[in-house]
Amino acid sequence: MHEINPTVLVVDDVETNVMILEEILKDDYNIITASNGKEALDKLRAADPIPKIILLDIIMPEMDGRELFEILKADKQYQRIPVIFITAENDSESELLEAGAVDFINKPFLPEIVKLRVRNQIALKNYSDNLEQMVAKKTAEATNTLENALQGLANVIEHRDLESGEHVKRTQLFVRAIIDYLIETNSVYAEELISLQPNIIMKSMALHDVGKIAIPDKILLKPGKLDPDEFEIMKTHTTRGMEIIHELGDVNSSLYLKHCEDICYGHHERWDGKGYPRKLKEIEIPLSARLASLADVYDALVCARVYKAAMPYAEAIEIITQGRGTQFDPVIADAVIAIQDKFMEISKMYR
């Protein structure tokens, strides 16, 4: 069980900032504070239990935020504590996220934003801690609990993304429909798909966007097109997701986690090599990720999002047809085109 009031370490040399953050968070968390990195290390070593999260200013005397962050990431005891940087206007948010920060909070503080980001990251940390323990047990009961917990985590992420939670269900069913068709028609992928265990691929789809937990709200929930810098940050959800999967256990000893990793890391790659984050090409892209790409794109097209209206089903299929052999694996694209009525049925059923 988790402590009733999780501990939050606030590190900032400006007393007013510390007081404001304490006031915002005091009802839900146990707050400990430090005025610089050196003092923060002392507080960490004395803390029992250690903090669930650290809110860290960048510019401070004696030891600044970046120095402390590097020390934490090199220490096995503290490297998994999520860090939210407290940033000013001239700080590079993309640089901080790239370095491994889970999020950032801008000054002046908006209470609801502070509460939301701290709550989200602590929820993810709790899930990660529990799931790691479950994977280590390697029992049938733990596997079932793991699957339920991963599904719950996926729903948390979808709700944050202003989705109903049905996006996960739809994409899972899309993937299963494609797999069934490719096996039943004895496609070139039939034997490989059987060996990859279709049920596990479908379940693994639940975490395809787990990395979005690390994307700031102002980007994730923006009701319009992202600018280039914002899009670069949005793209990091693939690598952040892969890192989260690795925290759950050894991907090389669990087919479930291996599929989660492949899908999370690879579902934005393209058949022609122009995708991200690794610019993989054709069969360099894991098969599970190629399946996920079609399912995710179709759902994004036919469902309304915060930044767009829903597209008619026929238009979505036309876009997939045009992307055959460029964005999408041609075999999988052909399968989607062939079972488009099944896709439409799933989409209408789970709204």
C-alpha cells in the first residue's frame, strides 16, 4: 500500500515559491523542502519513506537543479523518482524533457496545473512500482493482475488525453481483426503472427501511448495544430513510453512486455523510413508496431479529437489506401481495406 499522504520534495531557493507550492499541495501531500541541490540531497538521505516526486528549480546557489538532476539519475536509490522542473520563460523545456524530466511547471504557478501534474506523475510512479513487483513474481496470478493494472494505466492516460477510454478498446479490437484476417487468409505474416501469440499482441496495445503521461498538458490538449517545437516534444512520447515499459520488467524475458515495448516505441515509424523516433524502414519495424500503426491512424481519423472533427469512414479508408507502401505496410493496409466493414462496426460499437 502507498502512504496516505505521499511525500513531495520541493527544491527552490526562492522562499515565496516554496510557500506557494506548499499551500497548493499541503492538503494532499507531505511536503519537505530544500533551498538548493546540496540541501535536497541531505533531505533525501534522511527521508523515510523517500519522496514520490521532486519539484526542482533550475537556478539555485551552491548546487543548481541540473547538477542535482544528474546526481539523482546516476544513483540507483533515487534515479526512478520522477522530477518535475520548475521553469521560467527562458528555460528550454524540450531540453529538460530530453534529459529525462517527466514534466515541467511554469512560473507563476497555476494551482490546478500544479495539482494535476503532480497527481499524474505520482499515479504513474505507483503503477510502475506495483507492476515491477508483479513482473518479478512471474506467477499466473501476478500476470493476470499485471494485465488488469496495465489496462487501468492505459485508461488513466486516455482520460488525461480527453478520451473516453474507448480508444484503447477500439485499437485493441482493430489489431485483433487484422491479425485474424491475416492468419485466416494464410498471408505471408500468418506463421509469424501465430508465433507472436495474437492475444498478447492485442493486450499489449493498451500501452501504445503510455509515454503521453510525460507530455505537458498545454501540448497534449492543445486545440489546434502543434508548432514545430511542440511537435518535437510530442514525438518524445514514443521514447518515454519505451523507458516506462523498461521500468516494468525485463522485456527479454516477457513476450507481453516485449510487445508493449515494440508497439510503444515503433507505432509512429513508417514503411518508407520517414517516421520516428528511429526512422526504421519496412520489416525493420516490428510487426506488432506495424499493426498498431494502422489501428491507431484509423481510429484517429474516424474519431473526433480535441484538435479535429471526425472523418467519414470512406475517407479514412482512402487515406490508408494512399498510404499503402509509403506510410503503411502494404500487406497490412490491404487487410484493413478488405475488412473495412468490420472496422466500421467496431468503431460504432465502442464510442
